[in-house]
Amino acid sequence: MSNATFEQIISRDGKLIYTNKGDSMMPLIKQDRDLLVISRKPAHRLKKYDVPLYKRDSGQYVLHRILEVRPKDYVICGDNRWSKEYGIQDRHIIGVLTAVIRNGKEIKVTDLRYRLYVHLWCDLFPVRALMVHVIDKLKRAKRKIAAMNGQERKSFFKKYIKSRPKVMSRRIAYLYDGMKDLRICGCSLVKYVPSLYRESMGATGSQSTCYWALDKIFKGEKFSRNDSFIDVGCGKGRVLAYMQNKGYPCSVTGIELNKEVASYAKRWARKYENITVINGNAFELDYNDYTVLFMGRPFETEMFHKFIDQLEVKLRHPIRLFYWCDTQSGDYLENRKGWTRKRREMIQKSHGLYMYMWPQGFSLWEYTPQDCND
């Protein structure tokens, strides 16, 4: 009996009563305090604000809330989480929350107090998500300081006070980026992901470019329906989100080597027909299918040189290259046959705030192959 799965119990008894683990549905559900009543899923599709118990393809059981019902799947998020989950389909759903038992009293999902909580908490998702994100950051900082000894704390606060103006500016810029991510993508693209392939393939980590920096990079630039844009080393897809939000008419593609990061980008990009995310090696792609390339320093210097060498050999038509964070390797394009620099500037601040601790270089290039007939 104790080895029965959730699916077996619901199939046999018509419902499941269990204690939740984790804090993802706080403040509604608290671990070891509340009992959850999960009933068999209905024949019809679930509705917005329903709380399904579902089983991910990985085998993990999750109880989160539906924020949007789409034709083929649901957009889901925990009440105490700020990153939305996509791709959960009816086949994943085992049952649906119908009541919470607290201190022996049953609170049904039809209860007026429960419905009021749902609307107050979920309708203000952007504000709530930002609040949860900030609280999470503060908790992490508190744990970090608590683990320090006296000298380490003194050194930490000395550096903290000295760098505070830039740090606070960057935090405000990142909070703005996170809120804009939520509006466009439904999830945050802020967090840096270290490279798994730095030593073996010269690939750098995934760091999203600030929206205000992208405003400066693409200022005055135009894209037509005939253009095909690709972000080489797109990470979680911040540049793709920016292009979509600006409404540029060209097709938008990103290629990312890290499978997990590419999957993250694919999940939020599913709702946009003109965005394609590829998980693969950038050296194996045919760039004759694209007219505009964006590179946010996806490679270490030596690998960047190899990429440019290969690009020059294979390209059969002119391209534009937006090269962000070009300080270390951008000079490789100087005085090379076929390459013309159209613009270069250093970017650090916007709207009176620091986006970066140090100025970051950006350059726009045009390349015309020697054998191009255009």
C-alpha cells in the first residue's frame, strides 16, 4: 500500500490526500502544516488558476498553479516562484487541487477567501514575481554574510560601501531587465550560467545583455522582411526577446551550445512563431542563410579568430555583424579584407545608471566576400 504511486491512489480512491514538500506554493501552502486534497482530473481541460498535480518528463511530481491556458499546453508557476514553466500538457496532469486542510478545517477552492487570495496574488504576478526575486536575493546575501568570520565581514563591507553606487545602479538595471523578461518571456533571463565548454571548445558562459545596452547597440538600425537575424551563442535568448519586443519584421534565430540553456530559451520562445532556437555547435551552421549576425563574445579570443576565418571562407553574400563585448578580440577584424567598421562605442551607463562595472565595447561591421557578385 505504501509503495502505491500518486496515479494509482487517485485511480483507486478518486482522490489523494498528502502533505506537500517544499515552499513553492507559499503563502497558500506551507510544508508540514497543510494537507492537500487532490481529486481526479476532469474530462475537460483545466482552467486558469487551477492547481494541478503533474508529473514532469523527468519523473518529478510538481504542484503549481496555471497562469495561462494555451491550445496545446499550460503556462504554470508556483505561488512562491517567479519563473514560469512552459510545455506542461494534459498528459502530464495527474489530478487537481480541490481543497486545503489546515488545523483540521477544510478550505475548498470554491471558498470566497481562497478565490480572493488567488486573484490578489496571481493578477499582480509581475509585482509579486519581483518581490519574490528580491527576497530570494536578500536571503542569499544574509546566508553568505553569516558564513563569514569577523575579518572577512569587515573586508566585505568595506568593498561593499566603496562599490555601492555602481552595485545599486546595476541591481536597478537588472531588476528592470527581469521585469521586462517577465513581460516578454514569462520568465527571467538574468542569471549568469557558467560555460561547460570553455576548456574544450573555447565557449564562454551565458550572460544576458541589458535591454538598455541593446537599445544603444541597435539604435537607428533597420531590418527588413528579407533579413534573417541570428544570435551566435544566444544563451537564454535575451537578444531574441529584444528583437521580438521591438517588432522587427525579420526572422530571428539563436544558436546555443549548452543543451540545458538552449532548452530554457526554447520553452519561452515557443509562443513566438518568428523565433527559432537551435541547440548546436555554431561552427557547424551555414551562415549563408543569414544576413545579420549578433555575437555577445560567445568565444574566447582564439576560437573567435577561427570562427571568423571559417566565416570568410564559406560566406557567399554580404552580412552585418553586431559584435558586443569586443574589447578582447574585436581588433582581429581591423584591416581585414572585406571588413568595414561602421560604428564603435563604449557602453556602461544608461538613464543615469550603471549597467556594467566597467565600460564594454561594441562595434558594428559589414563584411563583403571577395567573390560576391552583388
